[in-house]
Amino acid sequence: MDTGTRVGPYEITGRVGAGGMGEVYRARDTRLGRDVAIKVLPAEVANDPDRVARFEREARALASLSHPGILSIHDFGREGVVTYAVTELLEGETLRARLRRERLPWRRALEVGAAIADGLAAAHDKGIVHRDLKPENVFLTADGRVKILDFGLARVAGSSLSQRDTVTSPPPGTLAGAVLGTVGYMAPEQVRGEPADARSDIFALGCLLHEMLSGERAFERGTAAETMAAILREPVPEVSSSGVEVVPELNRIVAHCLEKQPGERFQSASDAAFALRSLSTGGTGTVQVPARRFDRRVLIPAAAVVVVASAAALSLWRPWRLQAPAAGLEPGRVVVAVFENRTGDATLDPLGRMASDWVTQGLSRIDGLDVVPSTARLFAPTALGPAGAAGGDPLRALAGQTGAGTLVSGAYYLYGDVLQFQATVTDAAGARVIRALDPVSGKADAPMEAIESLRQQVMGAVAANLDTVHDLGAQDRPPRYEAYAEFIAGFELFGSDAAEALRHFESAARLDPDFLVPLLWAAYMHHAAGNFDRSQAILAGLNARREQLTPLGRGWLDALVGYTGHRYFEALQALRVAEQRAPRDPLVNQWMSVLAYWCNRPREAVATYDKLGLQPWPGRPIGAAVILRLGEALHLLGEHRRELEEIRRNHAAYPELLRSGEVMALAALGRVEELEAVIEEALTVHDRMGDSGEIMLEAAEELRAHGRREESIALAARAAEWYRSRTAREVAHDGAQGRLAKSLYRAERWSECRSAVERLADRPAKEILPMGMLGVLAARAGDRVRAERIGVQLDALDGPNVFGANTLWRARIAAQLGDRAQALALLREAFGEGLAHGVWMHRDMDLEPLRDDPAFQELIRPKG
């Protein structure tokens, strides 16, 4: 196209270059008065549907992204036979052009690599995989920025485009007809023609890092076929093998990107960016990854499995290894090194000792922590930089002298009148950097402001690291210590005093607005308390800040959103993804087990629970609930002997809390004498998980479900008399009136039941139960007109606490009226509205008319 040509509102002012995907021109936006770049499809391919589709795909991918490391798109359109895309105009050169001139200095290569990883992370978060990352598609701007170009081969999650789309006229170096990508930068799975995901881009990043550092392509051979064979089979060449001197840690980071198996690479681009920056900012010889596998530390929380809240704590710990473990060090003993003065102003030297002493005093406030006093090392002759300079020797020396297995070190800088501190927490005993903390800043003429922020950060990080109960990688920064202390206080009260626990969680969030984990708990607790609007507002706020959570934390957030919406399979899927990052995490697996049970997948529920063999929350009601869900999953599978064994095995941990599960198993096994003994024992105790009347009702339901109708009716009548014997105060406190009505219903004392139901208070939050019971009572009495009228009233009910409960009652009414097809349709509708599957399905006495229907049997049959 000639200078002066108009394409839409854009006037061509010059030619920039050309590639396989199009010709690029400099142009002037005549509407906004700015210079832009305009990419135009070449005339010879403008009529090729495949090329146009790829061109449009790139425009859509770019339009969905907004990140400083990704080329911005302004416009897309057609004018006559010309198809064009308008992007920001970049001044500078491609990484390929730079590499043709020179090999990058290793620190600059780390900066470029980290910037590329940041851009990839942004794309991956949007479900976009680049699939053709190479030096030609990375641009280095004149002002030092890094931009990723050319998303023409990108795959967008959810797109109908096949992973194996091909390009009829591929750009240079792109293999046509089988796979997408550029030879030499494709991951092994791309070479094999398998689906590419975010980890395929990480492999390409490793190729770029190797080339930037060594000046040589990692797998280049004489032919394309030989290059692909090398990618598939040959070991990764170390950067240092090219004759370039780099620290060993850098060799390992590159090699970790280039693992043959996707599961052994960095699992996210943000992880790779963190590794590169940790090495770049920490000096040489400080940050390492394991020689072969990135082994993310899995911290073990003990948290409520019935809470889809991200249990605890706080940091995404990064297990970068130091040179060697130190023997004889105590992990619970902490020493704080003198912070290194990197301001260039010797008059600021005292600040390093001030910071060390102030942090030490703060750490001394943590119960159970053995802190090396300031006097033991405050006047040490050598200060330490971040994570220890000089290859880590000063770290080992200080740890050895003090016996401290945990070491805090750092440095401070001066930018104009702003003072900035950076700290690192190191596990000297295990030989790894635990956490490189975010910088904290303050005014140079008031340094204690920054030092206090530093202290809070370090205290939160150390407390969370040494806490083996509450840690979960849900957030990528440690909290302020005072906020963490409030969170722990709430955690300790959870399951016993919900209101006070919630107060502590919300206090923790107020003390540190960037501490998001307590808000996950608070959202759940508001939902459980019926404060649905407040719960949803918290979740919406968290979703707006989801980038501040780690990928694991985002999985918990997504699971909580699904759970509170009674979209149990959605929540289960979110945790299945989270489980890949924390396969041994008790909370993830316990909650997956519960969700699988609610999704009518009891086999998966049991297998997930068995994977860890857990006994969660000893002594608390919430832990008993976990065991009960396990028992119910086994019950649905007909494994009643094991069900009874699991319940009884946990009696010692949860005294008086598992009787309902025990009687359910005994009733299914027909062990009536033992069942009676458990009931007699229950009559002596008003326990916390349900009163003695409920134990009898549980047993009555199971006896009926297993063909013992007369015994069931007798036991239900006994439960009704027990409720009638309660005092007025107990009835008001327990909600025993509703349970009395249920007992009378199961005892088939229809008239008395109707009177009890009509006496129930008209409480909007619980109006479904009395309305539904009156509907089925009318149906059982043959009063179709009244039953159907109540069904219409139930259908009109709606609200955040319904989730299919009203539709289930309509199904029960239809079943009792003999309308089988309608009952089955309403049951399916109820499950679609959020009704959870469970043991109730096989023993619901109102659905007995459907028991012999193959469609009903298929509906309730366990699916996994």
C-alpha cells in the first residue's frame, strides 16, 4: 500500500514490515490524531477463509486482553477487499533482531523473561494460550518495555476451534498440515499433535530464555524433523554448556521450563515470573529450584470441610532451594540479620540495625516462637543482603552460630525521599527461601513508618510458615501479624461460636484490607446464617480482586461461588482444578468428597476421602459432620458394614455426635437390638448434633426404607411422645414443634400431624416445610383440589433459600396423587435448581409410589 492510502479513517504514512500473517504499516488515525500500526492481510490470501479466520482470531484474542506486556488492539475492520487490524505503534525491535546482534546480559534476559511470563499469565487467566511464542513475536520497545505479539495461533478456552487447526499457507518456520507452532519453540505435546495448554507456552518461554542467555537455540538441529526429534527425546542442554557463565539456579529455572512432561514444568506463568524475579533481585547464588521437579510445598490446614472457604493462611510458599541443608538447626528458632544498607548513604547505616531490632521485638510476641535476641547478633560485623549475599555463606554462618532454622534478612534502598525495605524469610534448616516479601516504603525522614510495615509483614510470614494447622496457599502475600492473629482467633471459634468467629474474621479483614482469606470465611458464614445479600456482596468484591489470590485461592473462591449458588458440580469442578495444585491438601480433598456426595457421586466421595485417611477437626461438631457425610456416601453404595465401622472408629474423637450415623447403619443391617441400645443411650443425653428425638426419627426412616414398616411406625410414634414431653422452653429453643410434626407424619398419624403443622408459626424463611407437608397430607387424603392449589403456591415461592426445595415438595405431592410422570419431571427440575442428592432419596416415604419405576431408579442411581 502506498503512502497516503486511506483504510477507513487511517492514512498510511509508511511501511513497517511484513510477515506470514500480514503486512504492517505505520498510519495516522485521522479521528484521534495519533500514530498507529495497521496490519493488513496480503492480497493473495485475503480470500482464503482459513487465513481470514486466523486473522480475526488474533484480533479477538488481543481485544480480550489488557496488559502492558501484550500488544494493544484499537480497531478491526474490512474495507472492500482489505481486512485490517489496528494496534498501538511500537518503536524498537523484535527480540529476534536483538539476538541477531548480541546475546543479552543475564540480568536483562531475566527481566525480559519475567515480563514475557507476566504477559502470558494475563493471557492464560483469560483462557488464551499463545501456541507460537518465539523471538519474532516478542518486541523490545525503545523505552525498555516488553510486548508479546501475534496471537494468530492462539487457542481460546471454550472456542469451537480445534486444537489441531492448520494453516494453509504457514508463516516461515511453521509446520503446516499437522500441528501449530514454530519448529524449535514447540513443546513436546505440540510436536506430537496433542492439545496445547498454558504449560506449552511455558516450554516456549524456556526456549527463549535459553536463547537469550546462551545465544543458541536450545534444540536446533540440521532439519525440522531432527529438531522435533530433539524436542521429544534429547535432554535439555544447560545454558552453561554453551560456554556462558550463569549461576546454577538459572540453569535450573530454564531446565524446569523445558521439562518434557507438562506436569513437571512450572504450572503457571506467574510461577515462572516469580522465579525469575527472585533470582534477578536477590543477587547471585540465592534462589534455586529443585534439579528436576518444581515441588510446591503443600501446607496442611485443618479447616471445616463443610465450609467452602479458603481455610487459612496465607502465602504461596515458594520452595526455592539453597545450596545445602544445615544440620542441627531448630525451625522454631528465628534470627533476624542486620538489614543491608543499599542507599549509598553511609549516614543511614543505623537503619539496618533499627529494622533488625524492631522486627525481632515483634517476633518475640508470637507464642511458641524462640527468637534470637538482638543482643546476640545486633553488632555482628557483617550485614546480610536479601537471602544472604556471597553465595549464601553468610546465611549458613549466622544460622550455625545461633542455631536458628528460620532466618530473616533483607536490604533497604532510597529513591528520592522514599525509603524502601525488602525482606526475605529463609528456611535455613530445610535450605530454601520461604518467602521474598513485597517491598514496603515510607518517608526517609520518618523511617519508622516503613519499619513498622516491614515488621508486620515479617511477623505474618513467619507466623504462617511455622503454623502447621492453618496454612493454605490461598493468597500470594502474608498478612499483617495483627490481622493474622484475629483470623486465627476466628478459626479457633469456628464450629462453636459462629457469631464471635465471624466478628474476628471481619476484624482481620479491616486490619489488613489486602488480607483476603478471612473474607472467604466471612462470605460462607454470612451465607450459612441466611445473610445472602451480604455473602454475595463479599464474593463479588473478592472476585473483583481475584488476581490478588493465588491460583489455588481462586479455585477456592470459584468453589465458594458455586456452593453458595447450590451449583455443586460447578464447585466440585473448581476444586478438582485446585486439587491438581494441592493434591495432598486435606481441606481440598475433604470438601471435594462432600461435593461429590451431593452430586450423587458417592464412589468418588469415598475414594477422595480415602486418599488421605483423614480425621478432621477432632472433638468439634464440624468434624463429625464430615464423618457423617462419609457414612452416607457408603450408605448409598450399600457398604453398610464399612459405614458402621467408620462411624464407630471415630466415636472417641466425636463422643455423642455420631449416633445418627450409627443408627442409620444398624437399621440398614437389620441389627435391631443394637439399634435399640443406641437409642436408649441417646435418651440420656441431649447432644449437640441433634436431640434424641432426631435419633429415633433417623432410625425410623431407615427401618421403613429397608422393609420394616411396622417397626418404623412404632419408633416414629415413640419419637412423637418424646417431643410432646419436652418443656415449653425446650420446644421454643429446639424447634421441636416441627420435629413433632415430622414424627407424627412418619407414624402415619395424619390427623394429628395436620394439627401440628397448622400450629407451626408462619415464618417466611421456613414456610416451605409446613406448606409442603399440608400439600402431601391433602394428597394422601385424596383432596386433589387442595393438594394442587398448594402445589401452585409452592411453585410461586422463590428466594435465595429455596434452591429446589419447593419443587421437591411439588414432586412429592404429584407422587402421592399418582401423577408419576409429573413427579419425575419435577424431581429432575429440583435437582437442576440446586437440590442436593443424598441418602434421603432412597428413603423418602412420599416418593414410595415411584420406587418400581425404572426412570426413578435411574435418577437416583449413584453416578460415580
